[in-house]
Amino acid sequence: MVRKVVSAFGEEREVDDDDRSGRCFELSAQKVVDSKKAVLIHGSIQGLHYPRIEHAWARLPNGMIWEPRLDVMITPADWKTLSKP
């Protein structure tokens, strides 16, 4: 579904809910609001052979890490290995 959203700076743009690219901050914040006990984390990650990038993710009450780009839950140990936060 494509919908219009307005950024915190008042910029309007269309968002395809099926496309998660570039939306980690938005999606992670929404996860925290929805779960009420998750922790929003802003940081940077570096995948295999890729440059370090700014990223956001959520730590859920059960200790798992929710990765917004892939919409998956990952153990903290696997998250550290995969993303090098």
C-alpha cells in the first residue's frame, strides 16, 4: 500500500509499506510505540564488506533484537556478529 507521510520537517512524500529501505528509524520507533516496553536504539552498523551506516533497531522485552529492514528477530549475540554495531 502506498500512502503519503509528512516528515518532522514538514516534507511530504509517498511511502510504499512493502518497501522497508531507508525506513529503519521510522519502523523502529513504531515498534517501540506498539510494544511499549521495547527500547529504541540508534547507532551504526557495518555488514560484511559494506561501509558503516547509521541505523536504528529495537531491543524487545524478551532481550531479542528486532531488525526493521528485514523484519526479523535476532539474538543479541547474532546481532553483534552480523552487524558489528
